[in-house]
Amino acid sequence: MDGYALAGGQTHGRPRYAPRMTTVSKARSLWLVTVAYIIATAVAAAWLAWGPRTGQLWLDTLIADVLATLVVFVFSRAYRNSSFYDAYWSVVPPLLLFYWWSQAAPAVDVLRCSLLAIVVVLWAIRLTANWVYAFPGLHHEDWRYPMFKQRAGRWEILADLSAIHLIPTLQVFLAMVPAYVAVTRPGPGLVWLSWVGFAVGLAAVALEFVADLQMHRFVAERRAGAAMDRGLWSWSRHPNYFGEFSFWVAVALFGIAAAPGDWWWLLLGAVAMLAMLVGASIPMMEERSLQRRPSYQDVVDRVSRFVPRPPRKAKV
């Protein structure tokens, strides 16, 4: 991603939203982000320890999650870089999972909880490590964020708070609700479905890992204007997104294994993730790729948009 590739909205040759940034080393940037997350986690933990109780464990943790997000938002505004939030997506789910598990009744199924914990931890490690590897420092900001702020004009602070911070937090929390059910509902439930969720989750993490590895190699070797169509990327234009969706399906399966009768609403989080990926993230990435790399149109013509499948033959 290219930081400040602002699209349109310019006045007198300058973007209406143009944050000033100085180059910050990667090591210092990672340290600052880590400090922000430690403080955010401490605020959330303090709320859970001493804040007023709602009587609902899920609601207490949702409030704590939002408070932690607000701490990250303060850092984003202080350093004028909303990419402070980027790793929050993968850091918080394991914290939620283990807190919920610690508060669960003794009769909760240890096997189901353990399998789910393995999948979530592996997913979090992979995604966070990939972010650390690709993150150049706080002189860089995800190219979509300035675009959101620019379009919001004088309301850019609200766009920053809602679209970049709070909405993703709420979306991840919704997708984690099946995990809440899985680690708090007593009894073994559908043991076979827990194993299916485990297999799907491991496959999803592996798919994302391989897709990211192939993309990093392509970026390191590519020629100007070249478009990625190798390996997994020859079967899907966004295999990493397909893997991400598959992971959240796996989380939903664990919840359904614990409460089969609630399957219809336990899938809502995965469906919301699919809507975000297919309805927002992918179209934005596709439009940008077509603008920057005309050869990407050939990839669009041959390669599946989302679900992996063998590529079509190139048009003669």
C-alpha cells in the first residue's frame, strides 16, 4: 500500500486532507504502537476489574473493547496516523477469547475451547506477524484512511473514529460472538463439528500464510506495472481475503457446535465479514489496481474474483 495516494478532492493543487508526517524508524514506530496497545489493554482490564457490571459478560467485554479502541484512537490522532489501529484487528480476539474462557463455568467443554484457542492464536500470530513484516513505520498510513478523511471534509474526525476505529472493532466483536458461545456454553455439544471447525480454521490460516508469502516474494521481484497472477493468486485474485473469511466461518462453526439450535444467528458475524470483503475491500483494491497497473485487467478476465478455482484461458 502506498500511504498518501489521495484521489481527487484537491484545492489549489493541495489535498484537503494532507497530514504532516516525518519519517519514524520502524523500531520506534513498533514501540509506540506497542505502548498504545498496552495502555489500551490496561484500560480495558481496569474496566473489567473495577467498572460497573451490566450483568452480561459479553456486554462488559464489549464496553471494555470500545474503551480500548478509544485509547488507540487517541494515539492515532496524537500522531496523525490511523494505522495505529491496524494490528488491533488481530491482537484483540485472543484476549477476548481467553478472558471469556477464564470466566466460564467449570462444565464448559475443554476440548472445544482448546481447539478454538489453537485456531485463534495461530491466526492472530500469522496476521500480526505479517503486519509487522510489511509495516514500514509511522511515516506510512494505509492509503484508504486519508481517502476516508478527505471525503468527510470537516467531519473527518468522526470518519476517523467511526469508519476506521469503532466500526471494525464492532465487526470483529460480532464475528467473535460464536467464540463467546463456544467457550461459555457447558457440555460437549457437537464434537464432530468442533473438529470440522478446527480443520477449516487451520486450512484458512495456512491459505493466508501461503498467499502472503507468495505476495511478498512477488513484490520483491516484480517489474513496474506487473500484476500478480502466480500460485494461489492464479486461482483467486484475493486468496488472502478468502482465507480471512474462511477463518471467521471456522469460528462460527465452533459456536454452532456448542449451540446447534442457534446456528442462524451465529453465522451473522461471518456473513458481515463476507459483506465487508466482497462489498467494500475488494472493489476498492480492484479499482486501485486497475488504475495503477493496466495489465491487471488481464488478471480480472482470467482469475476468479474471490473463491479459488482454476483460471480461465487467456483470450487470444
